[in-house]
Amino acid sequence: MTPHNPLFRVQLAQTPEDLMAAQRLRYEVFVEELGGDGEMVDHVARLERDRFDPFFDHLLLVDDAKGGELIGVYRVLRDDQAARAGQFYSEDEYDLTALQSSGRRLMELGRSCLARPYRGGRGMYHLWNALARYVAEHRIEILFGVASFHGTDVEKLAQPLSLLHHRHLAPSDMRVRARRDHYQRMDLIEESRLDRPAAMLQVPALIKAYLRLGGYVGDGAYLDHAFNTTDVCLILDTANLTKAQKAIYTRDVGA
């Protein structure tokens, strides 16, 4: 619960200062809170950044009730932007051939986070609402991106990873695969032995949101020791959204 009545607004980053504000919030969440790191992380300036940032568009969620304070970010990379960057960010972790050979318009999502006081409320719905408008404007057909479990202890994550593999594995024509050098199989527990409620409790909220929208996961997880995460690749075919799922994706969430 936020301690005041927020007034949410989403905008695209337009200036270097906008981007730095996003990188600063990402540092607070991904580095200070979750223990991540990376070659371009600036611990002195407290910025979480990488070489792909200049190519992404950055959706910024601000709270105008607090003077336009930045409280949420989501970065997006269309296929035409990825061509200029030389690759999608996820290609370092996943073989994306199945998607890239589909002939459909692709967009990668990443670095989604909210400031701690705004989690569990309406903030993420505002970001999803803005994302839906962006997808429609650019006629995106397939969304995908890496989402993370905190930590790299696969034993502790065996239940949720197995649940994702058995119940939400992407169809073969959309099934990206974790790179061989970091491939971690996800079918660690037989489906008949899964404790589904307990497994789902371990699934992060962002991954659950993709699943509610009809999303799938790729083949295998990727252990990112530098970022202290176990990553899965999520894929969402926007043509397959049901009416109920579209209502979640695009509903009017007020202020």
C-alpha cells in the first residue's frame, strides 16, 4: 500500500536525464535489493546500465502526486531497433531462431521494476496499459523477454521451474532454447509429484502476469551468476489473447 493517493502517468524517456533516472531505479532494485552486478554497472553513481540501453525505448511510470517522481520502468526493443543494436538482449542467453524465422513483428521486454512502496498495487497495471498501447501502435505480434527468479540455487527452484516446463512450455514453432553453455533443464520434478500451489507461490509476480495473459516459457533456464538470477524466457503471441486476457491487458485502471 502506498502511503498517499498516487497519480500515475506513463511516458517514454526523452532525455539523458530520463534514462539516468530509470537506471538509478534499476540500481536500487536489481543491484542493491537483489544483489545483481554487470560490466557497466556504476556503483559510484548508482546506475544499473548496459550497452543495449541506447537502443531500447524506456517506459517510465511517474507519480505526479509526488512531483513526478519516477517509480517504475519497463524497457522495450522492437525488431527494427534490435537490428540497429546488432541483436536482441536475450540472444546472449537464448537461441531465438524459432521467433526470428517466423516472419512476424517481434518486441523484447525487459528490466521491469517498481519502487518498493508501489508493489502489489495499481502501478504495474498502468505500465501494462501503456505497453498495450505501444504494442498496438507498432503492430507487434510476438512479445518476449527474460524474466527472473532471485538466486541461482536450482534445488530451491525445482518446483516452480518444473511447473513452468510441464504446464507452460511454448509450442515448438515458438520454443526458444537456453544457450548450451548455460542451459539448465527445468523438468527437475515429475509432473505427478509437483505441489502446484506451493510451486506457484514461488513464481514471481511478473511471470504470473505473463502466464495469465496466455504466455509460454522457452526450453531451459539460464543461470545468470553475475546478476544472481535464474532466468526463463517468456513468449506471448498477442493474437492468442482471449477476451478476458485482453481485459486484463488493456483495462482502464484509473489514476
